Amino acid sequence: MDRKTVTRLAFAAVVAPALAFGAPTAAVADSFFATGHTEAGLHGASQSAVVAFATDGRHENGEGGHEGGKSGSFYIEKHSEAGPKGASEGGAVSAVG
């Protein structure tokens, strides 16, 4: 497999989870952030992704006012690396609310 193909596959592996987590939550979150990074070279490859959102629980009720709801936040981070001497994977998930 050439480098361009590996890069595209790695990019898709990072973007797909970010969209899967991000798209449903973006409609209800007051603040949303997602990012990903992928690289591949002669000595190995790595990827990372972060998705986070937070809400204060206040949402439009359709009549110009706000309704109270549950506030909270969510954070997920994932990374993986592979090289000539091995591979590793890790991450963190945090939720409050």
C-alpha cells in the first residue's frame, strides 16, 4: 500500500468517529469541538482524535423563551501509534452532568 492510501485510510479512521460522536450532539450542545490528526511515514504511523461538548441546559422552547434542562459536559480522546518496534493505543473518556 502506498503512502497516500495509508494516509487516506488513517484520516478516515479519525474523522468517522469524530463525526459519529459529534453530529448527534452538535444539535443540543452549546459548545462543541472536534479535531483529528493523522500521519504516516517510513518509520510508522499515528493518529489522534478529540471530541468535546458542553451545555448549560438552557434551550430554546420555540416560543422565544428558554427552558431549563440538565447541564453537563463530555470529552473523549483517542490515540494510536505503530512503528517498527511495536504499537500502542490509549485514550480517555470523561462525562459530567
